[in-house]
Amino acid sequence: MNDQSFEEEAIQIPLNVEFGECSELRTQPVCFGVPLPQGTQVLAGRLHDGNGGCVPVQLEPLSQWPDNSVQWLLVDAILPVGYSPGTSTLELADTEAYFSSDSTSPAKQSIIIRESEKQIAIETGTALFQVGRKTLRPLEQVSLNGAEILGASGIRLVVTNSSGEKFEAECEGWRVEASGPVRATIVGSGSFPQLKNLRATIRLNFYSGSGLVLLEVAVHNPNRAQHPGGLWDLGDSGSLLFQDLSIELEFAQGASKNEVRCKVEPDSPASVVQDQSWSLYQDSSGGENWNSVNHVNWEAKVTTNFQGYRNKLGTEAAAGLRAEPVFDLLTPQGRTAFGAPNFWQQFPKAITVAQNKVRIGLFPHEHSDLHELQGGERKTHSVWIDFKTGESNLDELEWIHHPARVQPTAKWCDSTGCTPQLEIDECQRRSDFDSLLSEGVEGDNGILAQREKVDEYGWRNFGEIFADHEAAYYEGSKPLMSHYNNQYDMIHGFLLQSLRTGKWSWFKLGDDLAKHVVDIDLYHTTQDKAAYNGGLFWLTDHYVHAHTATHRTYSKHNCPANGMYGGGPGAEHNFTSGLLLHYFLTGNSNSKAAVQQLADWVIAMDDGSRTVFGIVDDSFTGLATGSDTYHGPNRGGGFSINALLDAWTLTHQDKYIQTAERFIRRCVHPHDDINKNDLLNVEARWSYTVFLSSVLKYLELKARAGELDRMYAYAQASIIHYAKWMIENEVPYFDQIEKLEYPTEAWAVQEFRKANVLRLAAAHTEGDLRHSLLQRGKEFSDRAWQDLLRFETRTNARSLAVMMIEGMTDCRLRANVNPPAPQADASLYREFGTPEQFVSQKQRVKSQLRQPVGIAKAVASTLNPLRWQRYWRIKNRAT
């Protein structure tokens, strides 16, 4: 679609609308991302349902194409009662005037924000919300029809330390994050100095024409873990322990009676409690394995005490398994309703109501143990509150447990060029691909069944994927507890399959995992070494129990007698593409921040001035691209480049693309003697195809940006050089089974990556070489399918993680959706010099210390106070 036609008519974007597990839609806000073709400019829009109705929308660009046109657009809308599931249409125009003459266009909604030195006031047309700037209380007051709803203390966030003392956070400030006709978002931050500066961030979403508020509370331990010996167990001295963290709400006095209505489980009748208290406490998941060893504390003791929840209405007690509560309280002006998503999934949780006070325990004191937030760990909880005048129906808020989902169709995504090709006949024809994925998720040994088997629930675990493949060589007590920590970017795989199939269940898996990863699996501290700060923790160590290491790889319980064990976040486990897509599909700011955090981590770990060795040699460390002795193509360098490319896509900041290009030059060269890299040593070098995949992605992004420069030519020549070598030297893994320490299904799925690299590289060639690459790639793919399907373990987590991405790429390439890539001008970029071997910082310093002159220089450097001042200045600035 060209610019001229866009000016003349609106873009019509087809959407899929699902209601989750709800049978009918209740009025609710939705927020979703849509990709747009290059050249699109957007100023206004509206949403059409299948019955001819239309809904106003709020639009926010999330990313831009190289020409600064909108690439991904965030859309907010409020779906009314009766909105139809199935196919809807988003209509967009580059001018608001397009809709002005249309009598069917709905009236424009609005939210008014007024800021002063003392407060931020938000008017939605139904309610007036007041946020005080001096405190970190989520709301100081809510007014309906001019009457104040809350008591003097408003809504508070209160933490209780291990000694029973209660504190509120010291406020550092509030800011307006989003302001539009449908949604406004206010964000505040602060800390609890009494608890080692435990941090809190509060995000409030308000909606036009509504008293509905989404309250998100994130608590964060900014301190580093001490991790002695590279071991990361609970009980570390960097952890924070506390009894309780709750949202407390007090209503204004004057209610004629104290009446609470509550629904604890779906489809259950509402209970009514008058002039008495009500409490609900979810102690465990309620599943068959509710007392799993997944739920141990630092003493390795299971802390869940009973199966499910206990509910007390006045003097009557009840019990059940999995609570999905909604409740409301009669106030002088009407009823205020509450609900907490993932209540049972992220146990322990509690609710208490007494008189005019409501408490929602995010980390409740009813739990039998103290809560431990590890160094660099964060947790985000959500609560919905609906302030209303007059009567309300509890059913109107039940949607929070199974909200509607809106997303663009696969065909639309394909047409924009923003995503890999999704809607192709080959995916449907390849029945073993779809059956493999379905079995891997919903089968007897699929992800959902394995989640129940190990009880992958609780506030720290929910959303995580159980690493069932690690049980293959595990010899300890059953069940094995092993966490996958987004290995091979399962977030990306889940979300791609969601776009391909339009199924809500795929999106739910990706959304839950993304939220888990950005809180739990990332190391949110600046106080540790640069190689760890902000990084992503590895999956639980191979074939051993996690014990008290939770999601942090190395446990003291697995440490061998010689003590040679341990480590921390590293370049070979860094996955950002799923988080980037999650941000584009949801607008989730935590996912956006995580992409940049992981790319900045890559840059920091390669910065020699941030290490003690930098006193002597402050050049690049090499930690982002390899080991002390090897910096050829490998997965560490590949994942680092991929993270940098994702951050460049998000921000267009030069530092990311320039660092990626430096890493490409460091690890490959168009004239490499490839045999010296020992790439046929499959156990040590199998992951070189990960690196080549990232270089191919680099070429795609550079071509899209129109930057066919010398570096593009260098990378293209390198890819062709390595692809030629692969044709002549590579053989299927199972034709060399004697080289495989563990001949599992993992080698079959990695064969797909090899096949895909060959066929993607073919786009950069022509003639006989192109034909040879395509043919050899197909041969590897055919063999990969043959080898994979003979394994009963073909649907385990590791296989599924790779196949959701590489398997879909295989389907696309089988359909020949691989157009020729632009060629660099050979007359301008012909000579690239000779390869130079990179030497890591540690090896350079060691080499220097072997020479008397080098020792003298090193001593002089360490005695120079200016060097130490610079080192501490850099370290403190990073902190």
C-alpha cells in the first residue's frame, strides 16, 4: 500500500477476538498491538465488531520503520457488553478528518489529567481519582458524583518486616506514563529504607467513562546476591525477608450496613455477608501435587500446609481447591468491586474484609513462613478495583480471570513484513508439525500436564516451563525439579504460534512466561559484577535437582567435593526476541525494558574498564562472544548479537548496531580458515549455527534499513563462505552418533537449525550455489524429521522450544518463501583484509604478566591512583 492510497482511504486490519473461557463478553478494556506496513502514518482509528457496531480507540506507536513510519501500533479500546467474538476490524486513517463526516463514528471519549505540586487528579467522566505526590499510596481519594469514597488513609501499600513492624514506602515521585481518550497510566516509585531499600513501583491504569482501575504493584530487591562460590541458594545474605505485603483500603464511614458479596470459584453462586467479616486464604495451588518440593524455603522445607484455600464468611468456614475470587463491598455511594487475577496460580494470597476495611495480601502473613525476595529478584501483582454508584453485578468483573484477547490475523501480519511468514499452506500440510506442537502442549506429557506434575505454581514459579527433558539422565529422588528459564526463547515460540493459529491458549502461555521471566529470571541489580548485572539466569543445571536454588542454576546441594562448580548469568543464555514481540503485542513496558536491559548487559560484560583487570588493560573482555580461548562462531556471540539487534529494532540507537557489527567482525571473516575452528567437533561447536542465524538476521535488518554498506558486504561474504563450507563438510548428527555424549532428540531438533541456515543463506547467492544450498538444506530437514519422529521424547520442553521457531521456519522454507536478498556492490566492497584472532582481556593480561616489561607496566598501573579512581568511578556510575 503506497502513501497516496493511504491518504485516500483508511486501512482495514482484520482481527481475531477471543473471550478466553468466558461464554459471553462483559464490558472490559483491551490493549493489543498491530503491525503496519512500511510508510504508514496513523492519527486516528476505530474498532468494528461483526454486528456493525464501532468502538473508539486510543493509538500509541511502539516502534518505527527506518523511514520513521509506524511499524507497531498499540491499540486501547473498551469492548462493550454484546461485542461479538470472532473477526473484527480495526480501521485506521492518517487524519482525524477521515472520521469527522461519518455519522456512525462514536463520540470521542476523554480522560482529563490535572497535575499540581501536591497531586495528580484523573477525571474519567464517571469518577475523580486523586494521587498524592508526597506518598506512595496508590490512591488518596476517589470521588463519585462529588462524594468521597475512601477514608483518610485511602489505599495504602504496607509491608511488615520479620519483627512485625509495619512500614509504608518513601515516595520518590509520580509520573504520567500514558494519557489518551481511552486509558491513562500513572506510575510511582519509592523504597522501604527499613528493609534494605526494598523498592516498590505502582502502576495505575484508568479507563474513560469508568470507575475501573488496574493496580499493579511490583516489589524489587535491588541488592546483589552474595552467591558464594557461584552458588545461588535461598537464604543468601543478599535476600530480604518479610512477613507481609498487602494493599489496604479504607472506605469512608457512613454506610447504612456492612454487606459483602463474594464469589470464590467460577460459576458458583454469590455469598452475602452482612455486618460480619469475610476472609479467604489460598495456601497452595490446590492441585494433586500441591505440596511439591518446588515450594521449599531456604531450609529445604516445603512451606505449603494444606491443599487449596480456606474461606470464612462470618462464623461459617468452608474450603476448596482453586479460588478465582471477585467480591464487592457496599459503600455509602454504591458498591466497590475487587478481583485479583491469577489468585490461586500465584499463591499464597489472602483477602480480608471487616467493616469498612479491605486488605488484599500479595505476600500474606497467613503463610506459614517468611517471604524471601532474593537479591535482584522482583515480583509484580495485579488487582482490579471497580468503583461504582448504585448496584453492581459480580458477574461483571469475572472476566478479569479470563480476559478477552484481540490480535491481528496471520495474513495481516504476513502482509506487513513485521513478522516471519505465518499463514502458509505448508504449515497445514505438514500435519506432523501441528500434531507435534499440540501434543507438546496439551498431550499427556505436554507442558500443561508437566506443570501439574511438579506443581509449577506459586508467585515465583507461575508461567515457568518445567524442563522435563532433564529427567532423561537424572538419577536422584523423583520428581526432578528443573526450571527452563526461557531457554531457546520459548516466549518467542509461543507468541509466534499464537499469531499463526489465532489461539488464545498459545498467547496465554507466552504472556505468563514473559511476565515470569522479566521478574524472576532476570537479575535486577547493578551492585554485582558487570558480567552478571541485569543478566538472564541459566536454566537449572543439567540433570540435577534445583533444590534451594529456585531459578538460579547452581545449588550448593549439587556442589561436588572438589568445589569446582558454580557461576552466574552468561552470554550463552540470553533470549530477547520473545520479549520484544511480547512488548509489540501487549505494550508491556516491563518487556520493553527487559530487551534493553539484556542488550546493555551484553555491552557491559564486554567493557574491559568495568573489571579489575581494567586497571591494567581496559579494552574488550570477550565475555560476550566466547571463552578465554575461542571467539569463533558460537551461541554466546550469536545470542549477544541477537539481543543487540532487538534493542536496535526497538530504539534505533547506534550503540547497539555498532556493537553487533564489532562482534561479527570479531568472530567470523570472509577468509576464515574454517577448519581451524573445529566446527565438526559437535559437542563443543554445534552452536555455530546459532551465530550464523544471528548474522542472517543482521543482514535482513540492514537491508530493510537500506544500509548496504561495507559491513553488510562483510557479513554477506562471511555467510556465503561458511555456507559453502557446510555444503562440503556437514553431515547429520546421527550419522556421527559416536561423537554424541547424549544421543537424544535434542540433536534432531538442532538439525533443523542447520537446515534453515543453509536455505536462508541461499537468498544471498544465485545460480548453482543457490540450488545446492537449497537442496542440501532440504536434505538436512528431511533427515531431521525422520530422526525426531522416532523419539518418544520428541515433545519435551527442549524439543518444543526449538520446533516452535525452527520448525515453523522449516515449513516456510519448504514453501520457498525466501526471496533473494539485496547484494552489496562488489566493486566497492571487495577486499576485507586477513582474519585477526581476538584475544580476551584475561588472556592479554596473563600474556603481559609473563614478560618482565609487562609485569613492570602492570605494577605501575596498579600503583597509579588515577587508574583506581577511574575504575571506581566507572563502577559506581554503573551502580
